[in-house]
Amino acid sequence: ESSTISYPIDWTDEDGLNKNFHAEYLQEFIETFYRRIVELIDRGVAQQKRLATNRVYTEILINLIECLKRDNPFMIRHVVYV
């Protein structure tokens, strides 16, 4: 699903936007924004739950936390793109 949403807005009044169309646009925008944010939060929570039950991920995370707590001069290898 694309993260870009288009909303056609007609410029019909002499002042620019028709007030009724603009109100409908704002309502649709708010509802879409709310729904997409809730979907993203739900997806993130589900991903965190899956990771929490992954033993390899948990082990790596525990080791990373220990390295950070000890101020270990652990060198991170940076990816070199060719």
C-alpha cells in the first residue's frame, strides 16, 4: 500500500475552496490519517510481540545491552556498498 494519498479538491467559489467540499475533504483526511496511524501502531506492536518470542533476537539484544552497559569498545562494522 502506498504511503501517498491524493485528494482532488475543486476550486469552485470566488473565494477559492467551496466550504462544503473543503469540510468533506478535511473530514476524509482526518479519518484516513487516524486509520493509517492506528494501523501503523498495531503493526509495530505485532512486530514487537513477534520479536519478543524470537530467541535469537532476544539473545542478541541481551548481548548488545551488556556491551552498552560496560562501555565496551565494540567496533561496529559499517556496510560498504559497491
